[in-house]
Amino acid sequence: MEILANYGTIIILVAAAFGFMMAIGIGANDVANAMGTSVGSKALTVKQAIIIAMIFEFAGAYLAGGEVTDTIRKGVIDTSLYASQPEVLVYGMMAALLAAGTWLLLASFMGWPVSTTHSIIGAIIGFACVSVGTEAVDWASVQGIVGSWIVTPLISGIFAYVIFVSAQRLIFDTDKPLINAKRFVPVYMFLTALIIAMVTIKKGLKHVGLHLTTGEAVMVSIAISALIMMFGYVYINRKYKDDVPGTNGYQGVERVFSLLMVVTACAMAFAHGSNDVANAIGPLSAIVSTVENMGQLSEKTQIAWWILPLGGAGIVVGLATLGHKVMATVGTGITELTPSRGFAAQLATASTVVLASGTGLPISTTQTLVGAVLGVGFARGIGALNLGVVRNIVASWVVTLPAGALLAVIFFFMMQAIFGL
């Protein structure tokens, strides 16, 4: 307790640095996964993808990032067991952030797409087991989270399959694919905008003091989405003419889908920021509230005003510096992507992530996206998938949880030695 009183400011500053490092790892790894489909399908250049992700990741983290943060902070371990030694919880959370951040930066440097959620939860479980014992871990909560890692790729895969098959039937397998693309792509734009608008208005804008009822949120979301659909309809019909030679075939349609990929890339970046910023700021929020309350472990605490922007900024830095490596692995490795295929995968992933974020369930964006890309691949036949790459990606997922736990144990003992516990 004396350590928290005497060195509280230093502890918070060091923890903030570790949280920022973790956020950089998220940006370098998971955000690259999110934007990889856009780059792999050549709808966006790497530079364009990074600029889009910077804007929308930060917006998602800041506006809609609070809901999942509570789950990571309180759901994985029983913090009441640390009531008599709150400084141990503080050191443990610091070790977890440092461990997960270290692993993510290593994986990103190597170009491995791994799960940030696996990393941080594995790290938290690791320090909890060595500090208090296995009873500190809320295994029922962990089971639910692990279950979501299996269910969400399946859900996103089904979503992607349905979206891709619908595009095939409504547009590609018709006599006049461009005319049908101009008719149906604005509808896809409406669906994409509706998903993002709903979670932003209902969940996110509480941070900036705007509280709407569910009915009001639905009405505003529909209105915004309808405007985007109308803009898309006018823009597409002006830009792509039916009578221009060579545009009424598949190439013309793919160019229309390239525009849609930009919309879904924004949606994906926002959805990712809202969900995965919790992996960095959840443990940091626990540290700050424990230090500021002088060791009192309160059940519900306000997230400090500077924590969400810090997480958003770290994600942006990671994406800009190391993101291109993992982007290359995901964008071209699993299956050959065109704008229409990439759109199906992205919209499915964004929908799944936003649903999870709204219910407070931390999921792996990596697994969700890979599930969606697999869904698109299955729609084209098993031969369209590079099973070797898929196998390597799954292997990296398996390694991540124990790697996070092991590093957290090492760093936790180092912190105990440094602070003389």
C-alpha cells in the first residue's frame, strides 16, 4: 500500500507506456489483418489503407471502445482476491501489458497474424496463476470468451458466404452484371452504414454525453444509412456508364465493388477500434483506478479521460510502422481476393465484430476475419483456399496464448524483484 501511495504517479506513467506499447502491437498486427483484404484485392494501396485505418481506428477506439473494456478489466480474474495486496494486481496487470505487447511486436515483425485477445487474456491468466493461484481466474468467464473464439469465425464465415453468394446470384451470374451492380451495390452500402451507425450512436456516443433511446438510435441510423445509399446510387450511376465498351462485364463490376471496399474498410477499421482497444486499455484502466483509489478495488470505475485516446494513438502508430508486414500475409496468402470477395469478407467481419463489441464480448478480430475469408473461399470451392497458409495461421493462434502467459510470468517475477516484494 505504501508503494502505491509513494510511487503512484511513476507506476501510472510506466503502466501507460506499457499500455501504449500494447496498443502499438495491436495496430501492427490486428489492424493489418483488418485492412489486408482491401490491399490484397487492390481496392486500396497500402498508403491509402493506412490513412483510412488511422482515422477510423482512432474514432472507433475513442467513441465506442468502453463497452468491451469492462469485460477485459473485470471478467477474466477475480480482483477481490487481491484486496489485501492491491499492489500485486497492479504489478500483474503491468506484466500482462508488457508481455502481450512484446509478443505482438515480435509476431508483427515476423509477419505472423496472431490474436491480440489471446495475447492479453493469456498474459492475465499467467500472472494470476502465479500470484494468487488458479482460483483467481474466473474460468467460467474464460470459457465464454474461448467459446466466442470458436463461434465468431463460424458466424463471420457464414455471413461472408451468404454475402458473397448473394452478390454472385444478384450481380455476377446475370446477363447485365454492371446494371445489376449499380442497382444492388447501394443496398450493400446501406447495410454496411447501418451496422456502424447503430453501434456508434447506441454504444459509443455516451462518451461524449449523447444518450439516445433504442428507437431514436434506430431512426437516426436508418436516416444516415439511407443518405449514404442515395449518395452511392448517384455516384455509381454517374461514374459507370452502361454504354461504355468493356465496362458491362466483370471488370466494370469489380470497379464498382472497389468503391464499396473503401466503405467497408472504414467500417472494418471503426469496428476493430471499438473492440480491440480494450485489450490495451483494460489492464491499464485497472491499474489507474487501483492506484488512484489507494488500493481500493471498486467494482465499477470510470475510465480515465486520457486512456481511450492513448489506446487509439498507439494503434495508429503500430499500423503506420509495422502494419504492412502482416497486411501482406493476410491480403494475398489465404485465397485470391477481388474487390467483390474482399467486400464480402470485410462486411461479414465488421458485422460480427460490431455485434460482439455491442454485447461486451472480447473476440479475436484475426479469427473473425480469417473465418470470413474462409467463407468466401468455400463459396468458390475448397481448391480456392491455400490450406498451407491457413494451417500456419492456426498454429500461430495456438502458440499465442501460452506465449502470453509465459512472458507475463517472467515479467511479473521481474517486477517483484525490482519493487522488492
